[in-house]
Amino acid sequence: MEKGTQEKNGKLVCVTGASGFLASWLVKLLLLRGYIVKATVRDPNDSRKVSHLVELEGAKERLHLVKADLMEEGSFDSAVEGCEGVFHTASPVSVDVKDPQTELIGPAVKGTLNVLKSCAKSTSLKRVVMTSSMATMLCNGKHKTPEIVVDETWFSDPEFCDEYEHWSGYILSKTLAEEAAWKFVKENNIDMVTINPGTVIGPLLQPTLNTSSDTLAILFNGAKTFPNFSLTWIHVKDTINAHIQAFEIPSASGRYCLVESVKHHSEIVKILSHMYPRLQFPDKCADDKPFMPIFQVSKEKAKTLGIEFIPFEVGLGEIVESLKEKKFVIF
């Protein structure tokens, strides 16, 4: 980012769930572009959750932490007030949950509607950019093969979300949240764009281990097998760039798939073995079923936002080094 752009902007925007992996990067790059950022967190006084935010370049001058809770209607009113843009990233991401309805679905759906209700009261708002997920596109019973290309016209069907087993609660939460969001913005005349990234990788800014990072950390920490699972992957910088461009480009609209590549865990293990030849990685699959297929995801619409797609291997190397630096993996 050129120094000359630092104070050009001055636009006021809101980022919900600002302490998370993706949102922390969003706050960082918005500040570098000269934005004034209202960042919502559940507890602005929890230094473990917010210290990495207040230390960002530009934070002292242009970052304002605002207390807000997804489950509390009206708690985002003050955060949204006066903003031209709202980046709604707040949504729980977890695999091992006991009660998906309470831990994932409720906060995702009700939380999204609570944020949008605050947006509906605003007189300054120009656009909402919502962080959705490829999860809202992939679970619909359609057959996937390496020749199949998934694009923005694909929608998940709640009835098929359980085909992804332990991810089903998360997938259902994102699917229902995006569905509810589109219905609400149409009824309330709010301009919204959704960014639908795959599993996001890259360096960690926050001090805690997030779910997508843990997916990879497990492979370093004594796992005997790798999951029979294919995932869509995208670099965090591409993801954030897409969010900001979706706000800044007036013609941006609808949904945007954001995936650099689709990899099965067997291929990830091979890449890691090549990157770190002295380390031992699991060489057996967790089951003896045929490998979950890979497929393609269209990049055409994302390219209209200027996304150039950082290669998966680059992001993988960066996240491993970040995990090592923060001692989530030790070798």
C-alpha cells in the first residue's frame, strides 16, 4: 500500500466480529487504505481478543472498538450509525459442537438479522458486504467430478447439508444465514453483496487458533490418518481484497465464489511432505471409501473484483510458518 493512500479515504465503515481470523485482516487492510473503522467485539476490554487489533498500523487514529453481541437485537445500532459500509463477518465457525442449533445456527441466522436490522435504520449506509461461504453453494446433491464447475448460481439445500458429516451444522448455519439475509435486504431495500470464500489460509494475526488453521495444525501434531475430505481453498489476502473491492466498486452485486483451488487432504499431505521432507505426516486415509471427489470453482466473477488468486502452496507455507511461530505446531 503506498503511503500516499493512507489518509485519502477517511470513510467510516463497520466490521462485525473483528477479533476473528478473517476480520482481523479486514480491519488491518481497511486501516492501511485510510478507512475509519468501527470494529465490533463482544468485550472491548478483553486484551487477549483485541490487543492485536489496537496494535495495527493506523489503529490509534482510526480504529474504534464497539461492544456488540450477535444475539442482542439493537446492539449493533451504534456500531452501524454513520457508516457508509458494513462488513458483516461475525458468525461462529466450529466443527465439534454438541448443540448446532444453539452454538452455530442461532447465532449465524439471528445474528445476521440483528446486524441487518441495525443497517435498515441507517441513513448513511451505502452497502453491506457479508462474509458468506462456499458452504452455501456446495451441498445440494449435485454430482461433483473434476470436470464440474461450481459457480454463483449454485445454492445449498438444507436437506443435503448432512452429507458433509461433522461440518453439517456449520454448513447449515451459513446456508440459512445467507438465505435469511437475501430475503431481509430485498424487503428492506438494502444494497448487499456476499463474498463466498472457501477455507481461508494465510498468516494469523490473532493469538488464538481458528478452525481453518486447526484443520492443518492437526496434520503436524501426531495425526495417524488424514480425513477423506476435499476442501476449497483461498488466501486470506485475496479474501479481504474481494471484500473491500465489493464495497468500493459500485457495479459489484450478488454473490462471489472465491476459491483458488480444490484439494483433497491426500494431496495436501503430499505437498506438506515435499515442503517439509524431514517431518512425518499421516500416509493413510481415515477410511477405505473412495476419495471424496474434487471439482472446479469458477473464478470469472471474482476476477471482475481484480482478484488474481495467490497460489494455494504460498498460503499453505505461510500458515504453517505462522502456526510454528505461535507454537500451535512444534517442529
